[in-house]
Amino acid sequence: MKVRSVKQLKNLSGKRVMARVDFNVPTDKGKVIDDSRILASIPTIAYLMKKGAKVILVSHLGRPEGYDKKLSLALVAGRLQEIFNFQFSIFKQFSISKFSNYFEKMREEIDKMKGGRVLMLENIRFFEGERENDKKFAKELAGLADYFVLDGFAVAHRDSPSVSGLAKYIPAYAGLLLEKEIIGLSKAIEKPKKPFVLVLGGAKMETKLPVLKNLLSKADYVLIGGGLFNTYLLAKGYKVGKSLVDKKYKKEALKLLKNKKVILPVDVVVGDGAGNKARVVVVGSEFKIKSLEGVYDIGPRTIRLYAQYIKKAQTIVWNGAMGYFEQKPYDVGTLSIARLVASRSKGKAFGIIGGGETLQAMEKVKMMEFIDLVSTGGGAMLEFLAGKSLPGVKVLTR
């Protein structure tokens, strides 16, 4: 898939460029505790500044239903100030009730800006027009800029004024981060180098099964773990105790996971939710666990089995934990997969990872630098891999 790139814009000096980024970062006690999403968009911001553009940053934080001081982007602006070593302006006059007056005030502020400087609007979800997908709001927002750049891949699956709406009124382009993610993910679903190994875990069946369905024809092997496998066990008639399952998708899971390309765990780790009395149980006709136990990880034989496939892969896509990895000793499977994927990536294979738990696991083993593409968009990545059209990307395609 090809998208219009911000690199195609030749003369940006003095031009107003509205960049939709994803600065929806975790905060605690007045501090940003994970700035990875901020850092991911720095190359695009720096590129626009270097070209002399007046950069207008737009992002959301949390899910406010109106103005909420706790969800102000002031903390994010402070972190950006540390990175760029100059003051970031935040425009936040929320006493203005009418769109026309509000945008007129913002326009005046933008007109005063010098090229190569940055203005950040307050949390875009403070505005009812953004939350209600108001076309008038999109048009008013577009009136503040000459060009629109979408850089936040994590929001690309949202159909909202600040993501897909502006492209109806001003020329729209992909930022460097978005372009990188689209190119990388397209490699996996269009012409992946073989063998192509897909590793799927996690608990959300409604997002993982469409990916499995779409990529089964392209992948050579699919390695399964987490709630996906637990639901399969339940569908096969096994008693799974306290295991995380999704009964709604039993039939579909059973049908898809019977495919010969799908490699299932041969043993699992069971125990209680607190990590006590953990033991390994072989999967087979004699599989039994106690009513108060749950399946919380893949077992050692499964790790060795999966390693054989990952070590031969030329393309690897991994999304979702192999179990309840936040609780020791159930982290062994997920962290082992993280090390295997990282060891095979960058050179031997093209490795892609995405999803909150997956990224957390890679951070734990301190091997993120060895991954070819770390997708910033969990939900957007899954929808893209499932073959769905992303509203934010659709408006950028050539």
C-alpha cells in the first residue's frame, strides 16, 4: 500500500501544517511515565520544523466528556519542551463557547507564529465536535492549516474530524511514523518473505480471529497462545477451570485453529491466579486441571517447539502475550517468545511486533532495539492485518 508522504511537500516555509499525533500517554502524579509515543513522532515534528513550517500539533489524551484539567496536554508539552529545549505554546481558552470565535482566536495565535515553531492545541477530545464526529468541526479545524499530516498510526482506525475529516478540506499526507508503519505492515501482508510466521496470543478474540482469518492464506505457520488457545480447549470439550476464555467465539476458534498451518501448544502451565502451585500439564486426551486452576502460560516443550519455527522464519509478526505474563511464574512463555523474536529480527528476518502487552514484554527483556518495526497502534495494527480499511489511511492513499 502506498500513501502520500509528507516528504512530497516541497515548499513548507511559513506554511501552516496541522499534524495529528498520538500523545495518549500514561501519566502519574503530574508526570509522563511512558513517553514512547511522544518520541515516536519526534522525527516528523523535527522534519516539519526544519522545513520552516508552522507546526500545529493535535492529539487526544484519555476519554474526556468535556474539559478536564487532569487530562490536559500541558504535561505532554512539558516533555516536548525538554526534548526540543524551547517553550511549547498550548492554546486552551475553553471559556469561548462558539466554534467561530474559538477558531478565530486560534487563527490569530497561529498567524503570530514564526516558521519552524510549534503550537499545540489542547486535548482535541475536550471538544464536542471531535467526540460527535461533527463535519462542521472538521471544516473549522481545517481552516487553521494549509496542510494536514497524520502521524499517529494508533488512531488511524478512528473515523473522526482530527483523523479522517480534515482530508476533505485540505491536502493530506502521511507523517514519517505513519508511513514507516504502513510500509512495514504492508510487507507482511502483501509480499512477505518466506517462511512467514505469525505469533498470536492475548485475550481479545474479536480482534485476533479476523487477523487469523485474513493471514492464514499468507502465513506459513501460526503459533498460538493465551486466551485464544484456552477458548480452543473449551471448544474441544476440556474443562479449563478459571482460564480466560471467550465462549462467544468457541465455534469460530475451533474451526480456524484446526487449520494445518496452526501450531498449538503441546503443554501448558496451570496454577492459581496468584502464581501459586504452578505445574506443567501436557495437552492431550488425559488433559485435566482442577476447578480452581487456570491455564496461564505455554509450557517448556511448547517454547522449544515454537523456537524451531521462529528460528527459520524470514518474516515474523507477533501480537499478544502467551499467557498471564504480568504474574510470575507465568511470564516465562511470553518473555521467551520475546527473546526469540528479537534474536531472529534485523537481518535474519523482518520482525514486527505490536500491542500493549507485546511491547511490555519486549521492554522487559530489553531487546526492543533489535525489532525491525515496533507498531505504535495496537487496535489499528490488528485492523490493518485483518484487511480492514482504516479511515485515517484511506484518505492518504494514492
